[in-house]
Amino acid sequence: MNRPVCIVSGAAGNLGEVVVSKLQQQFFMEAIVREEHSTGENIQYNQLDLTDEVASNTLVLRCIQKHKKIHSAVLIAGGFTMGDLAATDYASVEKMLTLNFKTAYTLIRPIYKHMQSSGGGNIIVIGAKSAHQLALGSFAIAYTLSKAMLLNLATILNADRDKSKVTIHVIIPGTIDTLDNRKAMPEADVSKWVKPEILANKIAELCLSPFDAKAQTIHLFY
């Protein structure tokens, strides 16, 4: 197997499917999904609960044993909910932290450790405009907090990338043009939304990018 290997979480979602289609051209993918999924060309689907840290770690170790080297990871799994402070109890915050931060953290930890000891690599996560500009986040407090934690984790880890040779890239889109978003916001001006294909093209580029300690790590699409 000569193709570079990429782990992709949230592979069956609106953005995930487009990313998988793009990466299939150059990678062998170990894709992570919540429900059983048939295996396709250059891809192995793995059914996994990403909130289970032990199971997530086991999967990453199995991928390392199978492929020897994980070259990149694209962590898309997550969720969204509206709600200002008055409408957001702490249970709602915990739910968003679980969906958007924990599902990434349980993979980043073992993948980062592997890349750190095997010559480096690229990890791509999905941020949010409200987490990048916190003053815009009052409409979705829990969601914004969870994505802000992910952005901060990337900042912390990238501070050491001279030594680790691992880069955490954060894709920060505005509203993504998906069928679900169109149904949820039928009156919106979709001309201002970002196409999933645009994000997938950038993600594929970042997955293959050589290490550069001075490279940009925040990528805005709004």
C-alpha cells in the first residue's frame, strides 16, 4: 500500500462525504463513522463512538500497526445547537463539549503522539467563525465555547511544532452550503455560504503540505 494514510472522523456527514470523495484520489483513508458503513475503494470505514477514549485510542493504535505511518488526520465529527446564555444550561454546554471537543481530543492525543515520534504530520480540525470572533458567539454559547476550546488546543500544540513537526490546522468556515443548512434557514442568502467542495480542496492541500514551522495554521472561509 503506497498511498499516504489519513484518518477521517465524521466521514459520513455533509462535509465528511465531500472530503472523503476528494481524499480518495490520493490517500488511503481510515474513516470513522457512527453507524455501520460499507467499505469503498481506498477506504476502510470504522464504526466508533468517539466519546469513548479507550476505544478511540485502540483504533488509532490499530491503524498504526496496520499502516506503520499515519500521515494526516481530518477531524470533522461534531454538532451544533443554538442558544444564548439564558437558554443554555450547563448540560447543553457539556453536550457541545462532548460533540465538538471530546470527539476531536480523543483522536488528537494518540495521533499527535504517533506523528511526534514518526517524523511529523498534519492534523486538520473544523473551527467556527464565532469561536474565532468570540464577540459574535452569543447566539450559540455552548457551541462557541466548544469550538473555542478546540481552537485553543490547536494554538497550544502549535507552539511546540518546531520540535514536534506536527501542525494542527484549523479550518474556520462561515455557514457551509449543505442541504441540512438550506432546510434550516430557507430565507438565507446562500450565495454567501461556503461550498463543501472549497473546504475539501483546502483540506486535501493541507493533508499533503510539507512541514513548515512558519506556515499559516488558521484558514478562514468567511
